[in-house]
Amino acid sequence: RSVSDAERKALGITNDEDGEFWMSFEEWVKNFEELQICHLPEGTGTERKLSWKQQVYHESWVKGVSAGGCGNPPYEKLYWTNPQFTVILKEPDAEDKDKKCSLIVSLMQKNARALRTKRKVSMANLPINFDLYKVKGNNPTILEGENYSRFALKLARRGGNYSYYRELTQEFRLDPGVYVVIPATFDPYVEMDFLLRMYTEATAQSMAMDIETQ
């Protein structure tokens, strides 16, 4: 109510009684510590709201197969055995002046309650994270220690920020191209089911990579 009519007009503030409200950034940081943004998947939007395209994968870290850990010594080579997912961004966002593509990656570990009961502990969530790489060229490929320098450019590495959160989400603005997402637990040989979701504004292609799809 203390905001002047001129400032309201400049900020585009209206009294629509739609649940939205305005507050200054200075007041926000005094009262809140965390902001959560909801992205509506395709089919739930309205004419006024952007609907995101969603790619969903139900996968697992399996001991001796795909539970490679974060790649800390002496397990550097095991890191590349983690599940890998390719996403191909062909079209920039419709209204992005820099011709960038939006990509939201969400990694959630599953069955935490059952695992907590089995282990008889209060904390069942594992420290998890994901890394994002840009592939040189336009051909999807599995990244390995031997071919990494030839095929991939490390774009955004979140190592060091492994968290016990059940779900981790990060939004990126990327150039069109081929990217690889590698989800991992901090320690190798640790088993857990996980859900990986990728959201894009424009239509994109994605696939789970293995030896047969290379």
C-alpha cells in the first residue's frame, strides 16, 4: 500500500486478486531464506502460463555396474560407469534474445523410506549430484576417461556440492547442441533407484545412453 501509483505502474503491479503480491528484494531477504519455483509440465499450463516439455527416466545406481561415485581418487575411472543421459537441444527458446535454450535438470533419489527402515537409521538419503557436459559435434556418445577430452567439454560441474537432499534441481541457459547429464552418488558402489527429469521450453530429444546405443 505504500508503493506510489507511479511506481506501481512502472512495475506493472495490478490488483487482480490472483494471489500474487509484490515486495522489495531487501524485505524478501530479511524474511525468507529459500525460494522454490514451480515449472508446470506439458498439459498442465494455461494460455497465460508456459508449459514445459518433460523427459522422465527411472533408473538405478547398481553396485559393480553403474554405481561409479563422484570420481574422487582413486575411483576416477569408475565415475564414467555412472548412468549417462543425452539431451539434444535444437531450438532456442522462443523469446530468448540471446538464442539460448532453457534446460532444467531434476534428480531425485527413490525408495528412501524403505531404505531408512532397512538400515534402521533416521537419515536414508544419499549425497547425490549431477554433472552436465557439452559434447563436441552433434553425435551423442558415451563419455569415458579415454575419450572425454576428445568428445566433451566440461560445461557445468557441481562436484563439491553433493547434498543429502532427496531432490536436486538446477536450471541452465545453454547454446543449442548435444549435452550429457551424469547423475552420481558421492561414494562409489552405493545402490539406489533414482528419477531423472529434464524440462525444456522448446521441444528437445533425449535418451539414456549405454553401450548398445553408442
